[in-house]
Amino acid sequence: MDDIIIIGGGIVGLSTAYALTERFPHARLRVVEKEDQWAKHQTGNNSGVIHSGIYYKPGSLKARFAKAGSEQMKDFCAKYDINYESCGKVIVATKQTELPLLQNLFERGLANGLDIFMIDPEQLKVEEPYVQGLQAIKVPQAGIVDYKQVCETLVLLLKNQGIEMVLNTEINDIYEHEQSVEVIANDTIYKTSYVVNCGGLHSDRITKMTGLKPDLQIVPFRGEYYELKEKKHHLVKNLIYPVPNPDFPFLGVHFTRMVNGGVEAGPNALLSLKREGYRKTDFDLKDFTEVMFYGGFWRLAAKYWQEGARELWRSYNKKAFVKSLQELIPSIQEDDLESAPSGVRAQALQSNGKLVDDFFIVTGKRSIHVCNAPSPAATACFPIGREIAGRVPEIGT
């Protein structure tokens, strides 16, 4: 019998297992993942930004954990010789109407304890010579890393600790009892004292297996990217972001220099017709039907239909996508870009149509469920893991 089973082998599940080994060094832990490799979905399709925490409501888990996680991620990478850079980023206002929003964002960053500063157009040209803007925030804490390499290191550390690491194991059901939990996976019954659900795109379904019914549902959003051709890499020195819509959880199309080379441009944000739908043609009837019959989705769509229409137009019209990029770098042309792999964001949505804007963790009788952990969860994975480990009761109680 296991002491704790961790469901999900992305960076949140792996960092949670890592934190649990620190708190319970002699516990019998098992990490189960339905895919044939670790970090295959949100983590494995991440552009690799180490976020600072500037965007998030002061005092929220996202704000606190992103700031702490940024520092802890860099420390972890330095300790285990993982390639990363504290390259910094700029958040750029390109229109007069964006200047008040930029100021609000700057004040939020200060409230979150960040060492940031405003720069004028001349200073911006020093930071990013090809960017055109009226004013910008310089965020020195932002960085880049290969999160797959972070996960590979975590897997190795966990295996060396004697943790059972099991791939190709899909959870079919969970039964919580007074003193134990039965986890059914691939027609095998695993018995454990406690379950931690870090199921990402399927976290809500796993939560409901235990009988919990939180007011949310995962709605998948596909983010589509382009990549700058090598001859145009010089246009982007580090990370270049627009001023985001404060009412929308996405940061807008931006430029990301990646730690292993290359520069990504994007993403847009589109409803995915499959929870693991990385292509426009991907479709799953169950996933699609769940969204279409969820009242929260239609309330969200009624509020943001204009933004949704613009995202859809950019998806099918490269000129429109490039036009958005040209607001930041006017010299970008269609021929400078080639298609890059997409990612899918697991975004929790409430029945009233409101997007869950913070990390959201639910506790059952003998289980803990991470029900909303989109970006910046990769950056914040170590504080998230320690938060979850701290909520697990003493083994045997």
C-alpha cells in the first residue's frame, strides 16, 4: 500500500512529489501519468518563460508563488546545471490608450514586491532596438528556461529517492474511504492513504471521481505560435510583451527568445475542440459536448465574443496575426515567420462565466486537487508543490 499517490506527471505533479519527499522522506510515494512520457502536455509545450508575477492580483497565490517560484526555479537550475537565463523583459505600450493600463500594471508590480522600472522610447530602443513604443516597463526578474529539462531532472531525483514513477497509467476511478483510498487505473487497483491530483487538462474530471463537485470546469484554449526564421532572430533580443487586456487572462501575442535558440511569436487564444487538441483539426466528441453544454462557456462567450472573433480571425489569417506583431515590431513581415507547434492551456471556468483567475486547490476527505494551474504554474511549481505538501496530513493520521 502506498502512502501517497500523485496523479499527473507534468511539472506541477513532479514538483509536488519532490516537495512531498522533503516533508515525508520515508513515505511510499507513487507518481502516475497516463502518457508514455513525462511533461507531455502543458509543460512540454511551454515556451519556457520564467515569469516575475507582475500581472497578478497582489496577495493572490499567483502573485506570491510566481515571485517566489522565479527565484526558486533559478536556484534549482543553478544547482543542477540546467540551462536558464535571467534575461528580463519589456512590456510595451504602443497606443495612448494603453498608457493608463501600463501605469496600473507598474503599480501592481511594485505592490507585488518586484524591482521594476519605467523606460521611455529612447531607453526602450537600447533594450529592444526594433521595438516601437510610447513607454514600457522593464522587468529584470523575467527569464527563460527549458521546462522539459527541469522535469527530466525532477524525474531523476525522484527515482533516486526510490519513488515509484509509472507511465502509461490512466486513472479510471477513485474511491475514498475513512482510512484509505482506492485508485483504479488500467484495471489495476492501487491502495493508498492519500491522493494528490495534479491532472492538468483532466483535473476537474479526476476531482469529480472522488465525489467533490467544485463550481468549475476545465475549458481548453489552444495557443498557436509562429517562429521567427533564423535570419530574423536579431529583431528580438529577449522578451517583448504588449500591455494585456486586464479583463482577459491571456497576455496577448508577444515575442519570446527561447533558451535553446529560436524566437517564438504568439500565441493567440482559441477554444480547443479537444482537451489535448494541438491542431485545428483535432476533435473529441466528449470534450466538445462538455463545453457546448456548459452554461459557463456561453456566459463567457457572450461577454468576450468580440475578442474571440479577433482571435479566430488571426488563427486563419496570417496577415492579421502579423499585423498584431507589427504593433510591437513594425518591420516584421509575413515571410519572416514559419508555423510552430501549438500549446493547450487548461483554464478553469465557473458556471457564472467567470474565468478562475488564481490557482485553485480543493481538499477532499483523503485527497487534494489542483483544479486550476495554468500559467504561471511552471514558474510557480516549487511553491505550489510545497503548498500542497503542507496541506497533506501526517501520514497514518
